[in-house]
Amino acid sequence: MNSLFIAKPPFNNKKIPSVIKKLNKTIRSLGYAYAIKPLPDPFFAMNTIEQRSNFYMMIDSVIGNNIEGDMIEVGCFTGQCAMLFQKAIEERASDKILHLYDSFESKFAVEGDVEEELLNNFKNYGLKQPVLHKGYFETTLPSKLPEKIAFVHIDCGFGGDKIQHKNIILHCLEHIYPRMTKGAICTLMDYHDAAIMPEGFGYDSNPGVKLACDEFLATRPEKVISLYGNEFSHGFFRKS
């Protein structure tokens, strides 16, 4: 059992061109500890290898510590993160169920039906189909969450108005937090703390995430821990 799949298709579909490989070889031969690598495609991968590594370790921790509950993702698109979650569940032979929430209306670079592509992605890579909850979060989260939640990934950024986005994240947290069991992990895509982020890493693409988390957790014992994700930002907190 290993987590090396995080660097392989379908989780990583970026191939390094031969000319870049030659340049990297030349750079190494000159004694420089640098390498050129492809940037993540925000319209497809939507996550970096560093983030995928973080995801795997968090899910492994939740399963290994026998945290009660199922796993959910709020905002799944075509399932690039969700497939990784399911793969990690199966790698650990866990009986946890993966629930996905999305309207499936945002297409980005997808030409066909987003929901159908997600289901085909799971099927094509031999993964158990997730439980889908199609609709707006205002409708699905109040009534269709599992009773107990061990791991949640909130990824509903849209690059729009930060206050509108903050309110969406607050809505998610208000319904999900009470169902998180002791030790459960909540991961927040696009959580970006500029004050502590190393220069040149991470991008504050959806500032509403931090605004919502800071407000929601201000009266609670948990605090968000920023995670290194290279070009992208995210963070997490563990339920006390």
C-alpha cells in the first residue's frame, strides 16, 4: 500500500515535454538544485501534488485513528479530488462512504455533462461510485448530510464577490460542523493566509474562504492550520 498514485493519472495528467526534460538534465549537470515543472491546470486538475499529498495524509489519519463518520466533499466538479479521496478509502480498506455535493452547472472547460463525466471518471479508474447529492448547497446540506462526518473537503470557490462567497462558506460550515465527530478534519480549499504564506507561493483566489472561517471559528476552540500547497492554497482544522 502506498500513496504514489497521487502523482499518476488520473490525479496528475501533466506530462513533462521532452524539451523541458532536457533542460532539467542540463540544469542538474551544471550543479544547480532547480527544475522546471508544469503548472497545475486550474480548469482540470484544480489541485497540486502537494495538496494531494496533504489530502492523503489527512484521510489516512482519519481512518487510522478510527474517527467516526463518513466523508464528504462540497463542490466536486468532475471528481479530481473526489477520486483521490475514494482511492485513499479503498487503499485503507475502509468502509467509509464518500458523499459528493454539487449543482454540476459550472462547466469550466468541460464540453459535456459534468455529472456524467464525474461518474465516468470513477468508473474508468475502477473506483466505487460515490453518493451524489445534486443541487444547490442551500437545499442539499440542511437535509442530505450523513449523521456523522469524519472528513470534509469544502471547495466551492467561484472567483466572484468575496462577501457572497463568504456567506456560502458560512452556510456550509454551519450545517457541517455540528455533524463532525471528535477528531474529524475539515479541509478548506483556497484558504489563504497572506501574513504567513512564503513569498511567491499560494494565491488568494477566493478571499471569502478565510473571511468565513475567521468569523465562524472566532467563538469556537478550533483554528485553521495553513497547509503548504505550492501554487494553490488550502488549510484545515480538526474538530475538538
